Amino acid sequence: MRKIKKQKIYLLALLLPFIMFVIGFEIGPLVAMIKNSFYADDGIQVTIDQYLTIFKSEFYLQAIKNSLVISVFSAITSVIVAVIAAYSFTKFSQKIQNRLLMVTNMTSNFEGIPLSFSYIILLGNNGLFTLLFAKIGWDLFADFNLYSWTGLILVYIYFQIPLAVMLIYPSYQGIRQQWKEASSLLGGSTFSFWLRIGVPVLLPSIVGTFSILFANAMGAYATAYALVGSNYNILSLQIASLVASDVALKPQLGSALGVLLATTMIGAMWFNERMMRRVRRDLR
Amino acid sequence: MSYVTIEQVTKGYDNQLVLNNISLTLKKGEFATLLGQSGCGKSTLLRSIAGLEDVDVGRILIDGKDITDLSPRQREVGMVFQSYALFPNMNVFDNIAYGLKMKKVKNLKSKVNNMIDMVDLIGKEESYPHQLSGGQQQRVALARALVMEPKVLLLDEPLSALDAKIRKSLQKELKRIQKELDITTIFVTHDQEEAMTMSDRIFVMNKGQVVQSGSPSEIYTSPVNTFVAKFIGNYNVCNMEVFRKLVRTTELKGNEVAIRPEVLQLVSVGEDSLDLQGNWEIKGFVKDVSMAGNVLRYEVETEECAFHVDYLHHRGEMFEQGARVQILVPKKECIML
Amino acid sequence: MKSSLTFHKLFVGLLVIYLLIPLVGTLLFSIAGKWDHTILPESYTLKWYIELFQDERFYDAFRRTLFLIVISVGLSVVIMLPTIFIITVYFSKWEGLLQAAAMLPYGVPPIVGAVGLIKLYSAGPIQIAGTPWILIGAYFITILPFMYQGIRNSLRTLNAVQLVDAAELLGATKFQAFRTVVFPNIISGILVSTLLSVSLLFSEFAFANLLVGGRFETLQIYLSDKLNSSGHLTSAIVITYYSMILLLTGTVLKLTFRNKRNPVGSK
């Protein structure tokens, strides 16, 4: 018995590098951030002032609100598009379905700086489309400004849609042809099948996908940074400028905002996990 | 003399005893079976012998040597797993040769080929596990364990994943190989019929304890308690008070009586038994008749409880459903528990 | 029925066009000579690519990115493989803990992670903020969920615990069992998560910008710096970069498909 124990200690030693990385670069920074958020600007006095500042400041509340609005809006739009698109996918032959999935998979990698750049050359001030539309004389686009809220939402929706399609598509695979046949044998119409069976089965995965997209947009930094720099007031850009810019560093305040952002995101992820558990149970 | 000795082995997981003070011994060359329902501890005991589980208390000896603290690779035991655990990246030859390679054995090729011959897999040397049928995979797993010439062969429900026909033929073959090599074997199964056909000795386990051990016929004809009676032979088990009332006697002792279904006889009402001294009679009617191949199984309802009666299915009189009958119960076949 | 199929065709067609337009636009822009008032470019040229491939800065940035990726993905494989193996095989009661640690990065975006990392490493005993070393640590954590899921799933489908038991009973040591029986069977699964991680780190900007910035110019930093200079040249960078990503994901898809069809390689 002693021999077996000795062997286990030797195995435990092999786990040390992993434990060091997790403490040094995952748990450590999180703890440091949480701790730092409870200090005053001087870094000495323990206080909850940073949180009070945030909730009293119209500026930071606006940043939180903007982030929430853009995340919810882009997530809802993408989920709706994805629900229809994934259903449409299932109407094609397996070969075409694979092609379509490949296109979504490939475009899902087109995000961040390169994506923003693409939009700039297409729809920016001197963008191809901007110039083209001006020439044709479409007034609709005359007021369009890519470096604004609308532009930001447009780009966010672009990178959310492929992700949403890839997350929702598999749950359509879970709806078996046999269920539809059983439902119609029992006298149900197509409509009543979707109402009573299809949608309830899909719902957890739709809600779960929504929460992932929401978190994805809340945490997005590169896209916004490239598109609007610090011109637009959203949470991730504010945190960045508080902890890593050249002017006005306020790491304690940045930490407090970081804690709020992380809480929101972990909450969304936790919610998704619960939803996926239901999906797995239903589709067993 | 005893070749495998297990002394007071006990093991628990979070406050629950999986193995409760188990002691048993095996002779060299014996084919022993650990029989019981899932969760009775039989697989845990087997894995403890292999060294894949630690025991909390007790000792395990093989050939006089205490192996309790040895690692699996030092124990010189071979094992066949329920799902075979063949190495998917190696072909049949390499799977069987694996252990010999680890031991750096010379003339490995001839040993492996002999083994392939023994388990009847000639021509499949180059095949990979996923190209083989379940029965063939099972043979590879057996050959892989046997080629090491282990002191004890451990078989963890090795046949349970196969369909009935292949199962029967592999049972025979396994037994043949075991006799040929005269290898001490411990077999784990939940199937009492399989245990009966294969074993020299059976250990019936329940709730982490060995409840009865003996030869197949000992276990079958004289179960020591209700659990074994019900588990082993589809015994009719009847409350003793009820039974006394049915046969109008006071000479029986014990709490329950167990009677095998094939010792009972049915006669039409009115027909007298030839041997009233040796038999009791119980009145009843045939509630159901079902046929399981060569056996006719009657379910006979009496005043107090129902009895199963098994008949070999040969030509002759057959009782219809609803027929009034008398059950003849041979007195000496009643086992008091 | 027929009219509804038309709807599906139309919808999917529009979606595909919508998704491809930015890519096609950028591609055209990168090979366009003169293009300002027509739908398609008036002339084509490769000079932007030639210019790009003569830019030392581009090569340097590419080399730096490659350096970061090789070190952090390499470290991750070397560390995660034994860690996950040991925990699933010998300490299965800690599996929940491992999973929690491995999945946490999903809930902590780089922007949040950077806040704590800057605090922790800009003062005190280990001052590595602003150096590539802090990025390697951060990237190790970034790819943790992918490496973890890839390796764990491979071990599960293989039923690694039982194979190791079998090998040990046949006289192999734990290390031999791992090397001869487990490793050859999970290598293609690991390859998939490795390539996924590589392509993920290729596109990583947030950590690079916040932790190190211009002091160690990676491909993404270089790109963001070029955003405001010549559009044609930047298009060429984007297309070059995206082709690499496509190559990586293409390989991943191919491998995944092959693994699915043929769970454990026959040859």
C-alpha cells in the first residue's frame, strides 16, 4: 500500500506545471483584479468607492448600457437569422448542407481587426460602396456612418451570424423525422408539430445560443477598437483605456469595471450550460 | 493445496462496503466462478486480484506469494475485459505480442503464432481490431492474456457482449483451452446458466459477501438461503406457514420452503398418486402455460400461492389452461430454509 | 411545397452573399490597380503583394507571432497531455475541478484577463508585463478550453483507462502504457485541437495590444497599425493572413471528418 502511495506523489508532481500556469495566469489575475477593485485610486486605502463611482457616473453607466444594448441587439438579430438559416439548410441535400456549413465555418474566422478593415474599405468614408451609392444617388445611405453605433452593430451582427448558425444547426439534426411522422399519424398538422414539439425542443438551444452570443459581444474588443477607437463609449474600450492607455490610468476603477463585465459573462455562460444540459436530456 | 488465497479482504467506497471480509481459496487448475447480480462486488474482487483496485484490509496470495502490495505488472495474472480492451492501433499479431515485447522475450514470433493457432485465428494476424467480429476480438483478448503464461487467468464477463449462439460455442472453447493449459481461472458472470456449464466451483456473491460456495450441482440442489434459491434455479419459494396449511402437516420446520420446478408433477383431479407416502398433494388449476423450447412451464394457482412446474416437452398429455390439477410435491425435494 | 423551397434558396443565397461580400471585396481591393467609380476594378495588379512581401516589418511580425504560437501551443500540449491523462486515469475525483479550471477562460474575455495580468506583473517579483513572456502565459490560458476538450474527448472515446489497465497487466509500466497504447490513438484528436488553437492565436489581438503593444509587434498589431495607411496594401495583408487561417481550418475540418468516419486510424 505504501508503494502505491509513493507512486501517486510522483504522479502529482507531474501536475505542478499545470497548477502553476492556472494560478499564475488564470486564478491569480482574477483574484488580483477583484482585490484591486476594492482599493482607492492611491492603491492603499480599502474602499468600495470604485463601484460607487461607476454607479454614480453617467459616463460609465452609459458605457455599460451601450454594451448591453449592442450585445442584446446583435445577439437577437443573429439568433433570428440563424434559426431561419439553419432550418433552410436542412432543406438541401447533405452535400450542399456540408458546403454551406463550410462557408459559415470559414466566415466565422473572419473577425476582429481584419473584419473591421474590410468594412472600412467597403462602407467607410471613402469605401467602395459608399462612393458607389453616392454616385447612383441612393439617399438611403447618405447618412450612414460606419464609425458609429449603427456601424458597430452592423459589424457585430456580421461576426455573430456564422457562430449562431453553427450553434443552432445541430439541434435541428436532433429533431427526428420519426417525430414528425408520429405527430402526423396522430393527426397533427405541420404547424402544430412545430408549435408543440419542434419549438419546445429547440428553445433551450436557442436561448443557450443567445447567451453565448451575448457574452461574445460583451467581451469583444478588437473589432470595436479597430472601428471606432476610443470614440465610442462601450465597456470593453473603457476598461482598456483605464488600464493600458497612455493617458489617465486608473487601474482600480478599471478593475471594478472588469469585475462587473466578468460577472455578466460568467453568468451568461452558466445560463448556457444549464440550457445545454436540458438539450442533452431532451435529445437523448 | 491452495493456489490462490484470499484472506479477509475488505474494501469500501464512501462508507459503503463493496467487499465485506471475503475469504476464499482455489486449487491449481480450478475453474472458479464469481456469480452474482451487478453491484454485488464480484468485479471489484476480480479487479483487486488483478491489482487494479487497492484493498483496504486483507491479503491476496498466489502460489504462496503475497501480492497484495504489488503493482498489476508484477502480479503475473492475465485478464480479459468485458469490452476486450484491445489496442486499436495494433493488429492481431501485435496485440498478442504486446506483453512479450514488454518483457523482451526471445522467439516471440513462434509463441505468438502458437497462440494464434490455439484460438483459431490463423489468417487474421494482420487484421486490426475494428475489422474483427465480436467473437474474434474476444479470442484475441484471450490469446493476449494467455501468451504470457499467467499464474491465474481473470475473466470479467468476457462473453456478455456476444449474441447467444457465439456465446455458447465460445463457452465450450474457453473451457477446452482452460483444460488444455490447466490454468487456474476466475470467471465473473451474472448468468447462472453460464456459471453452471463452465465452473468447477461457484462462489455466489451478494452485497459484498460470498453467500455460498460449492460445485455447480451442490449449489443447484441445496441452496443455503432464499437469495441463492431464487437466483440460481427459479426455485418456487413459499412461506412455511402457508405451505404447512396447503399440505396439512406440522412436520416441517424453518421459515420458508424452496422447491425446484422440475421435481413437481401434475395429475388430473381424481387420479390418485401412486406414492402417497413420498408425496404431498396440493389442489389447484392451470393459470398459464408457456413454452420455452424443450420445456413446458405451467403456472399453477393454488388456494394460497402460485407454483411453477417445469415439464420436458415430449409427446403425451398436456394440461390446458384452466384445467383442475393436483400438484405432487416429493417430500425429500423440499428444502427448508 | 415548391414555393417554400424557393424561399429557402433565396434566404440561404442572400445569407451566403452577405457573408462573402466583405471577403470578396477585400480580395478584389488587394489586386485592384485603379478602382474608384466602377462596380469592378478597372485594372488588376499584384504590386501590393509584391510590396508586402518585400516589407521586412511584415516578416518580423510574422516571425514573432509564429514564435508566440509555437511556444504557447507547444507548452500546452506538453503540459496538458500528461495532466489530463493523469487526472482521468488516476485521480478521477478531481475531474470536476480540472474541467472548471479549463472552461473558465470562456467566461473571462481577454479584456478582463488583461486587467489582472497587468496588475500582477507590472510590479513585484516577476516583472514580465510588456515582454512576450506574459503573452505566452496568457495564451496558454486562452487555448486551455480547446486543448482540454480535444484531449479529454479523445481519451474518452478511446476508453483510455481500460487500455492502460490492460497494458499494465501485460507488464507495461505506466509510461510505456501511455507511449505505446494511449498516445498513438489520440494523436489525430490532439492535432485537431492544436490546429484550432494555432488559428485562434493567429487572430488574437486583445492580449497582444493591451499587454505588450508595439514593444513586440505581432501580425495583428502590425495589421492594426497599417489600418490607416494604404488600403490596398492592408487588403493584401488581410488576404494573406486570412488564407493562412483558411488553410488551418480547412485542415481541421478535413481531419475531424476523417476521424469521425474512421474513429481510430487503421494504418
